[in-house]
Amino acid sequence: MKLTVAAIAVAALLASSFRVSLPAATALMPIEEVRPGMVGIGRTVFEGTELKDFKVHILGVLRNIQGPKRDLILARLEGQGLETSGVAQGMSGSPVYIDNRLVGAVSYSIGNFSKEPIAGITPIAEMKAATPLAARRTGTGQARLELPITREGLAAALAEVSSRIAPFARRPADVQSIGLPSATGAQLGAMLRPISTPLLMGGFEPEAVDLVSSAFRDAGFNPMITGVLGRDQQVATGPLREGDAIGVSLASGDLEMGATGTITHIDGDSVYAFGHPMYNLGPAEFPLTRAYVHAVLPSLMTSFKIASLGETIGTLRQDRPTAIAGTLGKGPSLVPMTVTLSRARDGSAAAANDPSTRTFKYYLVNDQMFTPLIAYVAMFNTLTSYERQFGASTIAVKSRAKIKGHDDLSVEDVFAGDSPILGASTAIAGPLTMVLANYIEPITIDSLDVSITSAETPRTISIERVWLDEIRPRAGRSTPLKILTRSYRGEEKISTVPIEIPANAAGRLSILVSDGRQLNVMEQRDGRRSLEPQSVAQMVKLLNGTRRNNRVYVRLLTGTPGAVVNGEAMAALPPSVLSVLESDRNGGSFTPIRSATLGEWELPMDSAVTGSRLLTIDVDNGSSR
């Protein structure tokens, strides 16, 4: 009986253990004991998963006395071909030991065209001190993507959160040298920069690679196209070791995007790597993965490791100036994104079982900036892979983002013309950017489902004319409004919208018939649509009500003023109420509206709508009878 209980206990312990075995904690050497002339051992993976040692000759210590007030150990590397290749991208985080004690991580290099493998080593104490595990970061101070996303806008957003390309010292005068000539140390301190991090991109079209590459390169990354691991290139599943390659995944599934570096230190279930920031985001929740190094590509400009991401082994928790840090075990929750792409035939939508229908599955990090960014890139990449990018065409988009604790965020729109791919991609990323970047509360996206229907023809219609059959419609009754539209082929169509005229309406009214874009501009100009929602629920409602391209919008307007109070539009307010609201603005936000909306209708269309018409009418309220 006792043996049975013991066996069950052992089995339960094994079942609850994570598959990554943890080594015993490594002894650490404080920087105060580091002296010029010491020879240490560095450790990293140059090919496959095999750890290789190289020599590290300590040259001295640099202190940045005016800037971040940090230390950097200066060293010359030797062995494993480093004399010719120099410090390679992907070596960031390679641990350095002296007398079997961990000193720190290879993290800085002089840069391109260096003739010697001179490296800066971030002390391990600074790596651990700067990365206490903390909660998810708030909306305050986060980077924000400007839409539509461009190379310049993306670079600016990444620059807000990334200080990776900054040198160790801004000026030579800020450097105090220990163990080497002052002039030499000062010059090197201003030249040393964080080693560029390989940014792996698999399954991307050249256009998507070009969009992402230029922006990430400016932030200190080296984007490169990678493939999926082959059967003969499986990442090791044994004990995780200091010096092993490690990855940080941004997207997985039918495309792959992530950064790679090297593990510096493992302390229990905590892991430290890189020796410099990745994006300098602070608290974050990205998957940590194993990585497989295919080879080191030597280059006169800058050498780098060619690698692929492997299985998830934990969660990145902190992205700080001196290191990234995380916990081993279960990875973070991701945003599953499903994209279904179909082709419209003869003016009708494709059937669900149509062989031309394709479904893609992506898994995105749940992050304020990178979730909408990767969603945009995934959409852009999917469309550029299967749709032509030049010539007029039409793309219809429907999407639904499930938000934890809130209503779903929905998009339904049509984009037509010479570049509908950009509009369709922005339609998905735009609402996500606004919701995730809010300053009210943290948001979690549970899932994102997108349905796309494309057509080779430019399905557009223009609003040509509007009229009423009645010369003077009666108040309190419905009157048919006729709308004449013309397709891109010149075909005319008359649609009818019943207009309900309120019983208390009198005098001259206006009927506005417009496309969504022009109506948005008018309403924002007049203050009818609040740009500063007071709650996430109000923001979701506002975004779900955003004017679409595939609608004809009808508004019955009167000159009676109103107001937007705390994000809600209030039409046709009595003068006494308006006077109270305007005199007491401490009670909440208040924006006057020059005219009020007595009624609003919309007409769904199967094409993108353009144009606007205004019809003025005189209402008969029956007072003369």
C-alpha cells in the first residue's frame, strides 16, 4: 500500500513538472572583482544546439558617469572563428565566466566593419537588478501606431519605446576608464552599441517584409527571412542551459515573426538574456521559445546567426535597458486570429466550400502596440500573397474581435479602387489600436476572426441625385426619399428610403444623403461624434458605429442646437438646458452642436459608396388647417 502511494506521488510530481529541466544556480562574480588581463570563457551556440566555448580577454571596465551611470566590461573575443567574423548578431546574451563564476553577457559591439572582435559585457548584477518581475504595463506612456500604418509611422512608434540603438555613452567625456588608457576607453564607450538582434520572418511576402524591415532596422534589428524547422533540425528538449539560443515570438501559425538571442543566466524558473533591451517595453508578456541556429554567416559588414524559432518554453516578463527577463513554464495567452479569404464570382460571394476559399490561422502576442501591428501585417501579407496589388479591385471585409468583459468589436466594410489592400488592412488594425491604447483600463483580446471577399472589378457607386415625390411633406408622416446611384459601369439604380418626419417638426429642414467618409468628417467637425470616449464600452460603441464605405447614410437635420455631453450626443435640447450645461462645464465634457438630427437611416450596398447630396424641404405641420 505504501509503495502504491509513493508511486502515485512520484507520477503526480512528474506530470506537474515542466518539460524544461532547470540547472543548478551558477555562482556570480561581482564587477568589483573584474580586472584587466583576466581570461574568461564565453559560451554560445554557433550551429544547431551545441554549446561552444570561446576565450574572453578582459581589457578593462567602462563607467558611464553622466548618462545611465552603468558599467560595461570591455573584452576581446577569441576562438570559434570570431577573429574573422567579429561579434555576430544573435550572440547577445552569451554568458562569460571567470573562474567558473558568471560575469555577465556579451551585449555590445563596435558595429560594422570592425577588424577585431571587441565586445562590451553587461554585468550580471545589472541585468538582474533592472528586471524585477512586475505586472503588465498600463496605457500611460505607451507607444501608439498612427494610421494608416506607413514605414515612417512604424519607425516613429518603435522609436518611442526602443533605445536599443543608443550608444553606451552619448559623449566620450561621459566615460571613466578603468584598466585602459582614458582616451581609448572614452572613444570606445561612445562607439559601443547594443548588438543588433536578428528579427526572424517566415511566410512573409516581399512587400510585407519591406514594410516591416525598414522600421525595425531603424530600431536596432536585423530583419531576415527564415523557414520552418526541418525534421533533421529539431530543437533540443533536454535541460535548458546558459548559452543556449532563445527566441521571443511575436507571431506564429501560418507566419512566424520573432527575435533571437542567447540565454545568459538561469536562476530557478527565472531566465535572463540579451544583456540589452529588445524593444525596451518594460513589463511585457511575449512567448519565450527555444531556437535552432542553422549557421553563422560571416560578413565584412556584420556577421549574424541564421536561426529558427522552436517550441514555447516560458513567458517574457520584462524588457529593460540591461536585459530581457522571464519565467520558464507555460507561455502567455495569445490572440488567435483566423483569416478566411474567398473570391467573389459573377457579382456574388463565394460559397463556403469553394476551392478558392483559403483559411489562415495566426497567433499574435497580446500587447497594446504589437497586437494591432501584427494584425495589420498579417492582413497585408495575406492579401498581397493572393491578390493583385496593381489595378482596380474590391475587397470586402468583415471582422469580429472578442474583448474580455466587453461587447465584441465589429468591422464590416468595402474598399475599392487602385489600392484597397491598405484600406482593408487598416480597417482591422485601426479599431484594435484605439481600444488597446486606451488610458481607462487594460484590455485583453480573446480572439480575432476576419472574413475577406475579393473581386477583380472596382465595385463603386456614386450618389447622383436625391428627391421627394411630395413637394411639401406632412409632419408626423412617412415620406419616401428617392436616391439615384450610378455604378462604375454607368448603371443607374433608384433606391427608396422611408423618411419619418416627427410630428413636432415645422418649417425648413434638410436631408443629408452622404457616403461614410464625408459624413464622418462633417460629424467630427460639428462635434456630433466624440473623439474622447469616457469608457471602454463607449469607445467600442463608437467604433462599432463608425461610418462604413458600403453604406448610404441619410440624416434629417434641423437648425435646433444640441450638445455632446460626456461623449453622448443629445439632439434638439431646449435653450434652458443648453444654458445650464454651458455655464457649468465642471460637470463633464461639453461640446455644442450647431444643428440637431431628427432622424437617421442607412442603406446597405454591395459596393463602395462615394458622394454627398443635400436636399432642403419645407414641412407642413398642419397649423394652418
